[in-house]
Amino acid sequence: MQLFIVDAFTDKPFTGNQAGVVVLEDGDEVSKQMMQSLAAELRYSETAFVRKSGPDGDSDFDLLYFTPVSEIELCGHATIASFSVLRRLGMVTVGHVYRAGTKAGIMEITIESDIIMMEQGEPQCGESLSTDEITRVAKLLGINAEEIGDERFALLPAPVTTGLWDLMIPVKKKAALFSIVPDLDGIKEYSRENEIVSFHVFTLDEDRALANCRDFAPLYGIPEESATGTANGALIYYLFDNGIAEAEKTYKIIQGETMNRTSEIHAKVSLKGNMYKASVGGMAKIIAEGKLLL
């Protein structure tokens, strides 16, 4: 079994979001318990296990994802990392589209010369939070409720999914975003109660990109993440649904600055059949490779 360490959503080592990637070959038998133990040993926010599918499968590759504490259905940055590894190994080719089988469904992955783009699942926006809920969320973030929203657009916090449910939380100023000191135990309990993966806090007060964001997922053992593909897929769809992002246009989203691991995520909404769907992607830097002696 080959093990890679990859910095996703960046082209510079020691920035972006780290992921472990294990490429399983024919005959490799690894239990989920072993996968979970390895993810806990590596301590990256996610470790992906990828295997080429059989000839009768619906997908080209099958992926499983583990945080240090549990298996999850989908992980954007670990998918970008995995297909960057497959490109390095010559298992995928630039200019082609591949089908990735995940527990969140089949995802289409486009291999470009410098970036990997991942189409996400069917999008859905939940109901906006009430005033009382906004007050509770603000307290969990350590900011005032008046700082939540946007100065130009009528934005309210709302859960959104493109495969995983995340709570989109707009804040008016970048200074407020950077000042957040989260109550991780409180966010963990709120996430459990409301069946969401993370608090995805963002601001449009950013002149280098469409948005700047921070993501907190303590329920899954991730206090803060420096790049979150699934949540930013939900974010671009939320902004499209609110008339801010245009269809068929690729935007840049910045994440991880407060962690000194700045990430750049490419995101867009495109019409696919009769449905608008989100895609996210970016570059990845492979910084280490080796063999697992298990």
C-alpha cells in the first residue's frame, strides 16, 4: 500500500490543507478499523483510501474518508489530494473526466493540467435561522449577533448541502471573521443537535477573492480546517441561490489565513441537465510518499 501526504488547495508546501492518501492495490485488504486507526495515527483532518473500481462498477475509483475520530461520507480536499496522487501515478490523464464513488454518491472529477475539479452532489438550501438561533450561533463564535449578515446583501445563516450539510454563516467584516474564538464544545453540541458537519463562517469583505472563510467541525474531531471542499461547494451554491454568484463563472475563495495555511479554492455553479450543481477544485502539492508496512 502506498501512502502519500498532500497539501491540497495550494501549490506551495506546508500551506493549504493536509490530507493523507492511501492507494490500495489489487489484493490489499484493509479493515475499516485499520483505516480508522491509521487516520487517528496521522492526525490530519481527513485521510482518504482510494482503490480502482472493478470493471462492473458504476465508478472508476472508490474512495473512503476518515477523520481522526470517525468515517465521513465525503471530503473535498482529500478528493483533490487523491486525484492529484492518481495523476502523479499515471492512473488518470489530463483532459479526462472520472467517476469517483463515495458514500455521498458518484462525483465527477475533471483532471486539468494544474487543478482538479470535483462536481458535488444535488444541492439543497435549508431554512434560514431565526433571530434567536442567530444570537445563539454568534455566542458560540464569540462575536456579536449584529456582526452576522452582510452590508450589501440580505444574507442570513442557513444550512446548505451539496453532499454534506454545513451551516453557512455570513459575517459583515473580515475583522470579525478573524476575531472569532469559537466555543468548540458548544459548536459540537449544536452540530449534533442539528445534524450538520460544520460552522462555515465567511465574509464577502475580501478584495482578493469572492469570499474569505473559516470552518469549524469539532463534532468530527476538526477544531478548524484550513480548506474545506464540500463546505465551499455549499457556499458557492448558497451565494448563487442568493443572487451573488453567477452560473458558469469560476470564483476564488480564501481559507486558512488565521491558521497560517492559506488555501485557494476554485468554485463555480454550472447547469448539469436540469439542475444547477456546484464544483470545487484547486491545486495540490504532494510533499511525501512511502509504503505502509501493515
